[in-house]
Amino acid sequence: MLFKQATVRLLKPVYHETTAIIRGIESCLSNLNKNSFCFCSKDKRNYEEVKKLMKKILITAVMVLLPLLVLASCGPADTVGEETPEALSPKHGGVLRTAYYAPTNLDPAFLSTVADDQIGRQWSDFLVYIDEENQPDESRSVAEEWSADEAAKVWTFKLREGVLFHDGKEMTSHDVKFTFDRLRDPDVGAATVALYENIVDVTVPDEYTIVFELAESNPDFLKDIADYHALIMDADNEDFATNFNGTGPFMIESYIPEDRIVFTRNPNYWMMDEEGLPLPYLDGIELIFLSDSTAQIEALRGGQIDYLIYLPTEFIPMLEEDPNTVVYQAPSNTAYVLRMRSDEGPAADDRVRQAMKMATDRSAILDGAIDGLGVTSRDTPIGPAYGEFYLDVPEPERDVEGAIALLAEAGYGDGLDIVLTTQESSPVPAIATIWKEQMAEIGINVEIQLVPSDVYYGADNMWLEVPFGITDWGSRPYPQPYLDLAYICDAQWNESHWCDPELDELADAAAKEMDHEERIRLYHEIQEIFMERGPIIIPFFINNLWAASTDFEGFEPTSGLGTAMDLRPVYFTGQ
């Protein structure tokens, strides 16, 4: 029996890998007339030559191994019917189809949207994985153990052995070092430069050990290195935008820009379930690029797709009544941030920003835009999901007269015209419309300009430059990344162009403070600054929302990862 199982296991990868190469080449070539590009093979020989070569390899493998299989089948009768663990599991199989916006960038260093994140975590892994409760999970990390010195300045990680990239190369500590050196390199220009500027050096004592030396203590370092940009890269890769040679549960079979991306199961993935069966369960994932929310919903209800990465609130009643769909939700720190450029124009004046805040009815926007599926904010990026770090103060009362007086004091007694440019995806238009009506009461005329999300977050980075905009920020495992990425003076994504030296000082102190109570105090002070003079209005924190077909199970809603759910344990139950 053991001989037979070993033989089957030996033959199976040869078959899968060979046919996958042929299938990938055929898929790429068939789509060349659709202005697509392929990265299915680095071999420059023409298709027919490669195909003949792969078939020859397959035939040779079968010729060699078939006699062994015949011999194995002649064994004792009690071995008849024995199967590999994969075949024994009813969970294995099926392709999960989903629909969302097209990605803006597939290079992990430059991911910025939910689509980018969802794609990246399918084909690669994290050194440390943060679970649904915002805690490090060794079972889903490529580091099997870690430790830190007493000052939390030297962190040592031991890697799993035998973790393979999709091309068969083993992942080592050199790949991990390469990944983080790249993410913190100012010349690369990734959004993580500020996040990782505390790293002094990354060293490699051996093939499976990696050591990070920090300039300052960082009690949250495990969560920093789990940032969604920190997918472990192959150090030999020369083109991260088109060569997706990762260690993740799925491999990219084909990518047709403006159409779809297709993943196939990684047959050599390292992770097992609790019963010792290989993950992922799914044979593949198909992400169709579809930006219209209504079309996404109709596709789910019509059976054309099985899962929605993001669910607009207005469709929840419809889907909850549909016996073929399930709605998932979890509290989160996901917010739609109405931000104002504070370096130019009227919002450069603190009084104008405060007047807008005073005139904003947050509860009305929460109820009107998302049917109350969340909690109101206090105009800081730190929400109640962060427990003690959250400054729990009453929601400010709306003060229209006070706002009018502040505008007059700032020189806008006769009113003010502004343009609010933002994405057209739900619930942003509703937020913009309700806020426009509220601003009209204090003499501010708001012109709303809606653009597609892939334009707002596109290559031109419109979201970073417009005078007034609404940007969705997903949940992070802890508060510090918001400050480092968007609100300190030199933050890579400082969309409000705000620079407050006092906030910078407090953010730096909070990042390295080891005493928990002192850290709470620092984050509370930071929130007070946002309330008093910050450049943002956050009407609410929305619950994370997903929807899926009843034909699939294994989804576990999360608050810490935005809308990116772990699809490794998802399995097909339909007929």
C-alpha cells in the first residue's frame, strides 16, 4: 500500500505540472489577440516546440512509472481502493468565481486596492500571517517560530523548510531578506518605506533563519511585517509586475487585463488542514473584472459567480432573502475618509476644516448611506475596533450656526464653492450626496465629480492630488500603519498633504513605546489632534461585508484584513 501511494504521488506532480504548463501556454496564446500579455513561460521557443517538449516529458514519465503502478496493483487485496489523501477528501475540487474591479498594480510593493490585495495573497505568502482576531498565526505563516529580545529591537525568525516557489525553487531566508530590503528601499518607492524605516539591517545567519535589527523598540513588529505589501518574493525575480513566482496556495494561470485573472491550485503548497489534508481545497479561482456593483449582484444571484469580495449595503436585504446566498459581516475599522488638502486652497485654513466638521451630521450619513451597518466616527483613523487605543468620547453635536461663524471668520462669509472628486462605487455617491446637502446649510456649494474606481486609484493617483476626495481605507491589525502611511509629514500616501510636527512626534513615540498604558495615552493624544485640527472627516466605520453562494463553505469573516478573506479553507459543497 505504501509503495503504491508513493508511486501515485510521484506520478501525480509530473502529470499536473506538465499539463499545467501546456494549458498555460495555450491560454496565453489564445488570448494574444485580446491585447493580453503572457508570463506562462520564460522559454523563448515557439509554442509548438514547447508543447512537443512537454508532451515528450509526460510520455517519458508515464513509460517509466506505469510498470511500477502495475506492480503495485498486484499487491495484497486489502490495498484495493486505497487512495491518496486528496482523493479521500470530499472538500477538494471546484473553482470559485468572483467579480470585482480590475487591479491597479500587481507588483506587491505597489498594491493599493482591495483587488490588488486579494490577488496578491493568492499567489504568495507572508512571513507572519495575522488571523481573524488580529493575532499572529504560526500555522499560516512561512515562519514556523520567532522570538525577540527584551527591548523588542532584535527579532529572529525560523523559516519552514520545504516551502517551494511555483517554479520548484525552495524559499530561503535570502528571499525574505530580499523582500524586505526592497520594501524599505527609497529608490524603489514602495508605500512601505516609512513603515519599515525603523529596520536597520536584515541578516541571514543560515538558509532558514532571518534576523531583523531595529533602531527603536517596536512591540508591533510582527504586525508590521504582515502588511499586505509584504508578500515574500523570489530574490531571482526580475519583473515583479508580470512574473508571479510566489509560494502561495494558487498559481496565476492567465491574466487578461480588463477581463479576468485565473488561478489554479498549487499542487505543492506546504499547508495542511487539521486532518493532514493538503490545502487549498479549491482547484482554482477565477476573478472576473466587473466594476458595476449591480452587475456583480446579478451575477451572484444568477449563478455566474460564487463570491463577492465586497458587498454594498443596499443589496443586503435582497441577498438575505435569497435562499441561494449567504451574507457575512464583521465589525471593522474600514472607513470612507472625506479628506481635504491642507496645503492649498480653502482647507489650508484650520477654521474651514473645523467648520465643515461642525456642520457634518455623522449619524445621518451612517443611516442614509449604509443603513446603519457600522458605527459613527470622531474624525480620527482610530476607531472602536482598537479597544483601549480608541478615545471614546461622545459624538460631536452638529452646530450649523457655529460653522457659519467660523467660515465668516476665515473670510468666507459669502459662501464657498468646492469640487469633491471621488469614486463612483457604493456607498461613496450616497456619502457625497448627503454631505453636499449638509454643507449647503452653511453656504458651501459642493460640486460632485464621480469617476470609476480604477481611475480614482489608477496610475495617475488622482486620489492623492484632488482638493477634496473620499477614499476608502481598509482595516489594519493595529493603529500605527494609518499614521505612518497617510498622516505623518512624509507619509507615502499623505493624500491630505497635511504636516503637523506635534502629530509626527507623538506617532513616533507611540510606535516604539513598550509600556501599554503609556501607549494608550499617546494614541489618545493623537486622536485629540485629529479632532481639533485634522484634515479628515470620517462619518463612520463600516462593517466588513461579503456574500457567497450556499454552494461554498469555509469562509471566516475578519475585521483585521479589510475585505481580504482567507480562501485556503473554502470548499465546494454544491452538486
